[in-house]
Amino acid sequence: TSDYLADVSCLSPGECVASGSTYTGSRDEGTVAAETGGTWGRAQAILSGVPGNSGLLSVSCAAPGACSAVGWDANSAVVASETSGTWGQPEILNGPAGQPALLTGVSCTAAGDCEAVGSYQATPQQSEMLAVTETGGAWGTPHELTPPAGAAPSQGFVSLSISCPAAGECVAAGDYSLPFNPLRVAVRETGGVWGQAVEPPLPAGTGTVYFSTLADLSCP
């Protein structure tokens, strides 16, 4: 149980929205907080309809009052959309076959047009990367992303960030959990089609590395 802010999206100086989680006294609940004219308002719980603990790990705003936030509840991925300044009811998403899932990144190119990434529990011991698209305010079915060639199955949920400079043109990056250490991964979407993930190279001259991840990215 804890209070935290995990992500923020700004449209102009002093106009931002942050997402995270707040402990309400009985459970963790996904929340958002808005900055208007340089002043932060009170955090707002927007996942009250979701059973169990929940949190919003990423938020993206395409226009004032038009944002999307993604995250988790006890067993599923959660998406929430803001329209004309009002947050709607959260929507539960699962893996391609209904498995438990988690969304860790979202990027919106227009109001109601976003892409989110994360992972799902393919088996009790294995997780896979996934992506899901929102078009015209409706979220589609999550689908699996292809891991790097030769990579062993992920041993834990995959943490991915995403940036989309245009609709259908995105890059996601993060870490892919292997049995002994995380693997840096990046994967590109071109023309609405996701390619295979790759492991970005380390800087020249890097010595022995036991732990290396990618935490965030931005594409102009």
C-alpha cells in the first residue's frame, strides 16, 4: 500500500496530467491529478469501479480534457479515457486468450486514438509482450509482440514505455525479464504493423554488464 505518481503528460507549460495510485484506507486505487494554469488540483480516484487494488502506470493527453491512462488491477490490465474533461468508466483488458495482463505505457496521437503496451501472463511461469490500439475511442483486442530472436521466455511481467509521433508509427522500449537478468528491448510499429523486438546495443567500450534496462523514450 502506497501513494505514488508514475507518469505525467503535458500539453503546454502549466497544463499537465499525472497518473498513479492512492491508498484509500482499504486498498490502492488508480488516480489522476491535473495541473491547470500552473496549479495542481487534488488527485482524483478514477478506478473506483475496479475490484481490488489498482494503479495507473502511464498517461497520455492528445488535447486538453482528452487523455488516456493505463495500468493494472489485481488480475487484469485497465484503461481509462477522459473526454471533454470527464473521466469515464474504466475498461478491463486481458491477454489474447483472456490471461492476466498489465499495461505499462500509453501514447495518444489524437483524442480517442492511442496505443498501449505491456505484457500478459502466457503461462504461470512465462510472460509475453503485448500491444493494444484505441481507435475512435474504442479499444481493440490486445495482441502479442514478437520477442527478440533467440530470447528465452520472459520470467516476469515486461515493463514497456511507448511513444507514437503519428498514428500507426510507434516505438516501444523497456526490459524483458530473463531468468538471470533483464534484457533491453525495443520494438517498432510501422504502418500499423509491429515488427520483431531487438536488443539495442550498449555504448562502445562497455565492460561486463549484469543489469541493463530501458526506462522511457520519446519520439518527436
